[in-house]
Amino acid sequence: MLTGKQKRYLRSLGNEMEPILFVGKEEVTENVVKQADDALLARELIKGRVLQNCADAPQNIALELAEEVKAELVQVIGRNFLLYRKAEEKSKIELP
């Protein structure tokens, strides 16, 4: 579980990022989960976007995806969300 200070730090890092994961009308599929998992392995922190044609709320999509890939949901703003999962080996992001 992330503390408030850690979430604030991750939000500041995510502020400069462009979304690399897009969730569309099919919502959370195996392919989306695989892409998120691969991206988290490579980067630890990813930004995603829920597209307009998605029927479910962005908060629900982000929570479901975080649960599927065993990541922490850092924030949801509008249709964008940030996911964080600490690397098992060398961590690229040092949390305060």
C-alpha cells in the first residue's frame, strides 16, 4: 500500500508522461491486461486512458485493471489513470 507522500511523488512523475495504454469499448480484455503487465515490467509506472467509447466509468476500469495486474492505482483524473507496480529486481523509481 502506498502512502500519501509516495502517491504524491508518483503523481508528479506521471504528470509529464503520455498515456501508453488505451482501454476501448471492449473494456478490460486479456490483451489489455497483457499490455499493462508488460509495460509495468518495463517501466514500473504507466499512464493509461479510457476512451470515450467505453461504457464503464474510468475509475471502475482502472480499479479492475490494477487488480488484474497486481498494481497500485495511483490516481484517476478524468479519463486518465496511473498504475504503479514495484519491480521485482532493480527498481527504477525510488519512493520517498
